[in-house]
Amino acid sequence: MLVAAYTIWAAAFSTWDVLSRTIVFLSMMLVLVFPLIGHSERARADRPLVTDWLLAALAFASLVFFVSEVDAIGQRMSLFDPLPPSYWFFGSAILLMSLEAARRTVGLGLTTIVVLFVAYNLFGHLLAGPLTHGHITPGHFLDLMVFTTDGLFGAPVQVTATYAFLFVLFGTLLERAGGGEFFFDFAAIFAGRRPGGPAKVAVFSSGLFGMVSGSPTSDVVTTGSVTIPIMKRLGYSPRLAAGVEVAASTGGSILPPVMGSAVFIMVEFTGIPYVEIAVAALVPAIIYYVGIYVQVHLRSLKLGLRGLPEEQIPELAPTLKRGFLFLVPLVTLVGALWAGYTPTFVALFGAASVVAVWALRWRTFSLRALYDGAAQTTFNMVAVTGACAAAGMVIGGITMTGLAGKVSDLIALLAGSNLLLTLVIGGALTILLGMGMPTPAAYALAAALVAPTLIRDFGVPAIQAHLFLLYFAVLSAMTPPVAVAAYAAAAIADDNPMAIAFVACNLAVSAFLLPFTFIYDPGLMLIGGPAAIAGSIVSVLLAVVLISVAKEGYAHRPLGPVTRTLCALAGLAYLVPNLYSLIYGTVLLAAALVSLRWSQPGTAGADKAEAALR
């Protein structure tokens, strides 16, 4: 609760500079990490060891030191003013504690990356060849890493200490006030009766909840605990039920208005206003969900999966009467964004409106419930803060050594002047980074390493380049072999997390193609004239539907291999924004319709269609 109170105070009233506010926030989070999260998976969270309390005490001492030195740190001239012994001690301590916090919260993957980068910073000058850099002394390293905003306290932790924490607080309070239940009932009313109703309810409710929570794992746990058991009871395999939930929940981190913590790091990196990013991300996010919905619909028809029983579908009028007030915080959020307020104040307004709405529902509101919501937010942000602190160290190391330029040279060597190949390498690298760390950290590192190449060497506008990387950082949450969202769903569905991750990626296959499309076609991001924008949206929607049909092999009846291939090729053609591709796509679509017309249900129809096309 103290961390939440400090964050609100710092956002609304503090006159401290951003470095001082961020240092105090991280120190407070470190005090909590060591008693709450054990040193190993076998350690019990309710029984901290003596070493855990000693680390917490050291973190508290660091907090006291940095609070007492706030003014002096703000007035220092980095690299010119010498570091006093106390700065050496507490600076080194907070670096090492942040590294240990990252190990406990995220695991060895990101921690190993940080250790390698620290070693490269300190000893990279001894290397020969293109990877060498100028000599960086330990004092130089510590000064830039701890006492400036270019390292540990850079954009990732700054965002966590301001926008991200407050938006997560908004989502947590809204869910505890009953907003999650309202979203589920609302989705059940409109999608529950249709074939595959429970899966469609999962898609809608996860999207609605995800757009304010911004966390795939949190979304899976919140909505999946309801939707997955219902789907299993109505005949869905545990794997399919969990896969639908994971695919739908992952998309919440790219759906405005909140979009998750990573988008606020994007605001800091690019300087682009948050509302502009949200507008640009809106259509691709909607198309993401259209693709999942179409595949869920077709698979439900193919498997004969029915909708929800009538008695489980709420009535519209009572649902709206009970929950229409939950729309007030969303309207407040969007209205404040459009009015031009900073994301910090937008989140504060949103959280305040949730508390006001919750207080009107006095039967469920209490100070204890409000306290629990703030405490849950703080606990949820512990892992994100540890990961972002580690990412800040890596980004600081990249800045000090000029590694970003060396990576750009390597990508240019591999891809040459081929933008598509560069995008493939960038997307793959982002997913690879996301296998060992949360979305914000994966995006931050990818933005530092890959974005300069796309922007400088290929002239890709910053908003498109960074949204491309953000999408793949988000998709890493459901991409094997780590797929953190799939592990959360596996615990509910009682199935294999890797199998669930593959099902989720199968259902969201169009999502892996969308980022490439909006790089080549800015109309998808509502950039350009009305006619061009409308044409882009219609073309990509048709592409997503055709790819979904090809993937499921079903369109009111089973499709043969020829029809599926033609649909897939037509869909890929419609993704490319030029006249020739549209012509090819139309010809292929016509051929697919002819094949479908001549074919009959079953495999014999496919042979007949193939013969007709010859």
C-alpha cells in the first residue's frame, strides 16, 4: 500500500526530478522483493530466510540514503563530479540487488544477459575486431549506470514508476470492483448463443478485460478461470479451451486504450504522444481479434461445438443496469487522453473514477477491498520492475559501448538492403528476447537494438518501426518454448503448456503477419487519405478471413487441399498493398470460389475441383 501511495503522491504532487523519483520507487520495490519472493523455487514465500531480511534491510538503507541525497544527486555533473565512497557503496549495492531481484522475479535468462553485458562494458575494450569499444572504467560505469537516467533508472523503470504502475492500478481496481464480471456477462449476451459460444465469449471478454489490464498473464488468470472450465464442460478439449484463452488474452496488450506497460516505454523512447500511438494501434488490434474470432467460429462449426445453454446467458437489461457504471472509467480514460492530458494524469483520473464508481456500489466497496487492490497492484508490479531494471542496465550498456550501431551493421550484413528480411530478423530477435523476460523488457531491448536499423537505414517511420517490435514482444507471451501466458492457462486447464502455446499460435496465425503489413501499408494505422485507409482495412480484413479459412480447412463444409491452398495464397496476396497483388489475390479468390463450387464434402470433392482447374 505504501508503494501505491508513494506512486500516486509522486505523480500528482512531487517536485522531485525524474531520476530521484525513480530511484526511490525502485528502492521501495527492492525492499519488498526479497521477503516476498524466495531465493529459489523451493523456498517458501511465507518463510523468508535471514539473508532475505538482510537484503531487504540493505534495500531500505539504500532507500534512506537516496532520499537524503535527492537534491545532491539532481545537481551532480555526471563524469565530472567524483563519486564519494557512500555513492560507490550504495550505487554498487543497488546494482547488485537489482540483478538479484531480476533473477528471483524473471529467472536466469534475463539475468545472464545482464551479466554478459556488464562484462562486455568493463572488458570489451580488450576484444579485437568490430566488437571492441573504448575503455570504460568501473567508476565511469557506475556513474552512468546509477546516477543518470541512461542506465538502471532509464526509460523502462521510469515508466514502471509512473504510467505503468498507475494503469495497472486502474485495471486491478476495475476488476476487483466487478468490472471483469460485467465484461464477461456482456460478452456472453452477444456471443454466447452462437456455435462455439464459450470460446467466443472468451475472445470478447478477454479483449474487453485485456484492454484495461494490459497483461496477458493477468488476463488469462482472471477471465480464463471462468471461461476455460465452461468450455471443458461443453465438450472442448482442455488444450483448445486454454489455447483460445491464451490467444485472446495476449491481444489485450495491443488493444487501446491501455495496451500494457510496454507502450509507455515506447512513448518515452519515441516522444510520440500516447494518444497518437493508441489511434495507430487500434485497427491492427481489432483485426487481430477478427482473425481469432473467425478461426474459433470455423473450428467450432467443424467440430460441432455448441453455444452456451440458455440458462447461463444473462439478460441484457439487468446486466446493463447492474454494470453500466463500469463504462464511466473507460469513458473517463479515453476522454482524458483525447483532451491531451499526460498518461500519468490520465491513469490517475481513471483510477479515481473507478474508486468513485466502486463507492456507489457500496455493498462491495470497503477500505479493506481498496487496500487489497493496491497491494495486489504492487505485488503484480514487482516482477515487471525487476525485469525493467535489468533491461535498463542492458540499455545503458548498449549506449555506453555503441553496441546498437554494431548490431545494425550485423543486420545489414545478413539482410543487405532487403527490408523484408530485416523485418524477419528483427521480429525473430524480439520473440527470442521475449522468451526470457516480460513484454516491457523484451520490447525495450529490441527497440534499442533493432529500431535504429529500421528507422535510419530503411526510412521506416518511428511509430511503425516501434509498433512492429511491440507486437512481436507481445506475441512472445504465447510463443513456445517459454510462453508465459500458456503456463498460466495450463494450471487452469490441467494440460501441457507447450501444447497450449502451439494451439494459441495456430489460432492467432494472422497476428504474426499483421506487423509486416502495417510496415508496408500505413493505411492500417489510419495514416493517409480516407480512401486509402478504407481500402487497406478492407483488403487486410479479407486477407485475415481467407487465411483463417485456409488454416481451418472449413467453410460450411470441409475443404480440399486445392481450395485451401488457393485461399491461403489469395489471403497472402491481399496483405500486400499494391495493385498487382490485389489483382493476383482477386484471381486466386475467384479460383478458390470455383474450386469450392465444384467440390463436394469430403476428400472426393477436392479431387473433382483439382480436375476442373486443370
